Amino acid sequence: MQSIPGEGVLPAPPVFRMPIDPRDIAICTSAGEAAPDDFGSMAPPIVQTSLFSLPTFRELLDALADEDDHYVYTRGQNPTVAHVERQLAALERGDRCKCFGSGMAAISAVLMGLLESGDHVLFINQIYGPTLQLANHLQRFGITHDVTYDRSIESIASAVKENTRLVWMESPSTMLFRMLDVPAVAALASERGLVSVMDNTWSTPLFQKPIEVGVDIVVHSLTKYVGGHSDVVAGAVITSARLMEQIFYRAFMLNGGILGPFDAWLLARGIRTLPIRLERHQSNALAVAEFLSQHASVRRVFHPALDPEDRDLAASQLAGYSGLLSFELATDEFAAVADFIDGLKMFRIGVSWGGFESLVVSPNRGDNGDSLAAQGIPPGLVRLSVGLEDADQLKKDLAQALS
Ligand SMILES: *Cc1c(COP(=O)(O)O)cnc(C)c1O
């Protein structure tokens, strides 16, 4: 806060973002297309079947030849899953969406569906750990990669190699929530003939639409906000019909990491309340972030709206802020980080994020200092997933644990 002589303390600048797009609210709250025999049920039917029988053998053969557009076998298409896929494609303003049994299954399908031996992938910004572990495994198949934490477009351009085929970004990034100039990276990729991919899990399709600014493929872990109730693991890919065809036949059908109809039904339930939940996650997380940024035991808060370096980029690229943030305790000691986490009462200790409940975790495991330093992550870092509870109670809990 700034103080002007004679005028007292100025309030912090307003960081609330624009209201959620009414078109998106309509998509989330629509009941979808009614099936002919669904009795007018408001919730989509759970079509719990492994296969679909067709009237004639010739019709089965025709359907099999075009399995991405026909119900033949639930490892390909299923009506309950397709209901969620239509909603997600519409929210991301993409042609096609395919849902998967996890975010990692979606990520695997993009990399395995599009890359050949000899190709190179450039990862930009702090990237979700298992995505990089998968990239390490792909070296066995002759696919190499680099990671760049330098976010200037010049240094990203100079990290592109002759055999680079794909650029993979997270903005805001994992753990530190640093922004990238997404339209600039997408333009660079298209100039060089590369496929660009955004892991859009943090923002959800409501707060960022990468396809609208030129990104080719969006992936999601739907386990986080889209599910939102900490009861389903799922993922999605949204892209053009052309790229989806390749991903569908070369990876989705063959890797077999499908989403089951019941889990799709849980996602459909989560999507109905996504706009209203995100508004609450946003306001709660901003209240917590502002509280932490003024606390003497906190060195720095990592939230795109509060980062002086990233604030402008965030304001121009994000329509809102979700509830995942981190902060650096004024300590480098693992024991102090662990004691702080154990001292919290409302924040449950656990991995994952994006559910109704507040969660806390730290990337510091006590024995991984070198790896954290290589990623630019301070040892005192604590990550919060701010849930739907009362913001004042959450701040009180943080205050007692910090003292
Ligand atoms: C959780 C997560 C994933 C992986 O999703 P799963 O559903 O756990 O497989 C991918 N990217 C990001 C940014 C995530 O947070």
C-alpha cells in the first residue's frame, strides 16, 4: 500500500478481472443435447457400455472406418464422454476435444501422436514435473528436448533447433506462476512451422483461451478445477480437426488411456458450477495473496496479479486468476517449512489442487535442493490451493501458523 501525506493510505489497486464471458456461462450451464430416449432427464445419461451394436454388418464396417465420428466401442467414442468433449471444445473455441483418463494420458497422446524419432521438443517456463519425466522417457525413442526458463522471445527463438517440432508452454507456470508472452510464442512457432502446445490447467478455459491467440493445441488436467470436487482424475486435448485426427488414431485409440462414462458424468457435474466456483477461488486467493504479501515472515508471493514483473502481461492475457499460488517463507530450512505446513489447520496437506478444499504442499522434500535451484525454485517455497472456504478464516489460519 502507498501512503500519500495528508491523505492516509491508498487502497491496493483493484485486481479483480473482467466478469466471466456470458457465452461460457451458457455453455457450462446448458443441459446439452437430449438423447432421443433419455426421458427428458436434466443430467446427461451415463451410457455405461463397452460397445455399440449397429443394425447391419455393412453399417458396422462404415462406422469402423470412421471411428472418431461414430459410436462403435467405448475405447473410441462414448456419448457421455462426447457430451463433455463438446462443452470443452466450445469453451476453448477449438474444433475438436478428446477426453482422457488423466491429464498425463492427454499429454502422452499429444507427444506420442505427433512426434517422430529424431524430433526435438522445446519446453518453455517451469513445467509440470511428470511432463518432463515423460519427455525423459521419450529419449529412449530418439525424441530429445530442452527446457528454457528464460522467457524473453529472443532467447526462446534462439533455443529453437533445426529438428524442433513442438514448443510446449505453461503460462502461468508450475510452482512460480510466471507469465509468458503467449501470442508471441505462438507467432514464433507458426513462423518456424512448429506445433505450439499450452498446458492450460491453471487458467481453465474460462480465464485463458490459447487457441484464440494462435496456439495449436491445448491440454488440460480436468482433475483440477474442471472436476473441482476432488473425486475424478481426467484430462483433455483440444485442437483442430487435422491435428486431432492424428492424435486420435496414432495415440488415443492405441494408448487406450480413455475416460470412463461415469467419470465423464462427474466432469459434466463439475462444469455446471465452474464459473461460480472460479469466481470464489479467485477472490479468496487474491485475499490470501495480499495478506501474505504484507506479512513479515513472507519473503515473496508468487501470484500473477501481484508479481511486479508479470502483472501487465497477466492483465492483458488472463480474464481472471484461479486459486493456486505460492509464497516464499523467510527461511531456507526444510524443518521450518515442514513445521509451518504442519501448523496449518484449515489447509489439508496433500498433492493435486483445484478442488473445493484448501490444500498446502511444498516442492522442498529436504533432499532435493540442487534440483530446486536448477528450476529457480527457492527452498522456502510453499504452495497453496485456495479453496471455497471463508477467506477471513483462511487468513487467520495462515496468521497463526506463521507466528
Ligand atoms: C495435475 C497436472 C497435470 C497432470 O494431470 P493428471 O490428471 O494428474 O494426470 C498436468 N499439468 C498440470 C499443470 C497439472 O497440474
